Amino acid sequence: MRILLTGAAGFIGSHLAERLLARGDRVVGLDNFDAFYDRAVKESNLAGLRSSSGFVFREGDITSAPDLVAAAAASTGGGFDVVVHLAALAGVRPSIEDPVRYAHVNLVGTSRVLELCRAQKIPRLVFASSSSVYGADSAVPFRESDPCQRPLSPYAATKRAGELLAYTAHHLGGLDVTCLRFFTVYGPRQRPDLAIHKFTRLIAADKPIELFGDGTTSRDYTWIDDIIDGTVAAIDEQVRDGAAAYRLYNLGGSRTTSLLRLVELIGDALGKKPTIKWLPEQPGDMRRTLAELTLSGQRLGYAPRLSIEQGIPRFVSWWRSQNAG
């Protein structure tokens, strides 16, 4: 298959590109190296991909129509079979600080990607959404049938709006769309600002970590390989089905872990006792997330395999390999 992958240099994008290339697909990757974190991190993510004959990389911005057209022109063999749209500004708290930028990148950028699909007759789109779309009106466990009308942060609102924009493109233009709601993804190459990576770095250095609330909030943590399994299955379902449709799927671990338990697991894996600095609960944060996986299990054969007790030691082992000495 010929695949255009936005956000290819990121955590999830680089893992997905590796999996697609390993099975023989051809991937054109697009990324703008946003300054949210050090460019060197993303360059490292790309290092192995650049040596593959099936991979072409273009630096560009999803909010720029010329950049998207230039990336599309890099396809060999004529056009693309699918666009996998991962590129976005992520994070609840940063979105509260700069909601206008989040709206610009996530909504204008997604609109540009949808327009590229229309103009270049690309028949399929897989859109990376988020468990954040479930909000104040959502009952646990979260189901795809939830109306998701009360998001708790600008980031969550932009992801829900992205799903709706994609539905409109399906309705008006017949674009085959699958939206994947990722639940708290972690694993090797995780962004350095995210909790598991940040906590590991601080605990290893005997520095205090900041926890918001009372430590009882919980998340459905999902190992990166399980997310990639579900994403590849969603791509393949589109090809197998043939006819254009609009689909929503949860991809999660289907198990909650409290914040305090997460810190305990990281401390155990490092052989360190964490020092905690308690802070007030933050606006925009959800108390609990949990994916209901019946639909993705039935349609995609999705079944998460790695528990948090297995995943945290694996993550810490990877972190140590990157920070020896």
C-alpha cells in the first residue's frame, strides 16, 4: 500500500511507520518538528526509517496546503491508498494555556488534510483521535456511542471537532473514514513531557515529582505496540470492506491504573523511592478513563496484550538504554 503519514517523526508515528515498512508498505512521512520538544528527539525517531527504501520523508506543516501537496508529490507509483493523520498539538494543560494555537493547528490542519484527500482523490483516511473526547457527559467505561458533547479542555474539543470534520468529508465526498480514540499511549520513544517519561526521569535523578489531586485519579494506559496493532488493523479493515464508511473505535488497555500505583510501579522498576510534591487538582483533567473495547474487538480483532505491570519495566529498561551514564 501507498500511505501518507502525518506526524511521522513523533512517538506513535515513527512506530507506525516502522510496522508498515516491515510488512512491505510504502510510506511518505510528513512532520514539521514542532518546537514543543527538542527536534533531536524526533530526528532520533527517524534515524532508522531514513535508511528504508520504502520510506520518503518531507518536512512540512499540515496547516500549509503547499507543504501537503509537496508531500503528496513524493508518492511513487501514483497517489496514495490511505492517509493516516496523526499530526496534531497534543496535551490537555498546554491547550488550556494556548487554545487559539491548538484550534489553528488541529482544526485548520485537519481541514487541510481532508481537502488534500478530496483534491487528490485519496479514498481513505485514518484519523488519530483521543480518549479526551469523552467528557463531563461520559459514563465509564467509555463507549463509541457516547455523544461526547461536553469536552473538558480545548485539546479535547479540537479532537472531537476533528472527528466531526472527518464525518462531513465522508458525508459530502464519500471519503472512507476511521477515527481511532487512543487511550494514554506509552512505551519506547514516548514524548519527554508525558507523565511516565517525566516521572521516570525525575525519580531516577532523586528529584521530586509533582502529583495533582490526591493520587486516586486513574488512566487506561496502553502500550505502544497494542496501539499500532489496532491502527494497522483499522487500515486493513478499510481495504477489506471496500465501500466507504464512517467508523469510530476505542483503542485502549481496558484497565485503569491509579496515579499512585503508576508512580509505585516506576519506583519499583528503578529501584528508587519516589518523592512526591502534592499540588491541587488541575482544570481539564478527567478523574478516570477506561475504554470499552467490544466494538474494536469485534471489528478489528483488537485485544491489548501488555499489562501496565509488564509495560513499565520495559519502558524503564528502554529509558536506561537511552540515558546510560
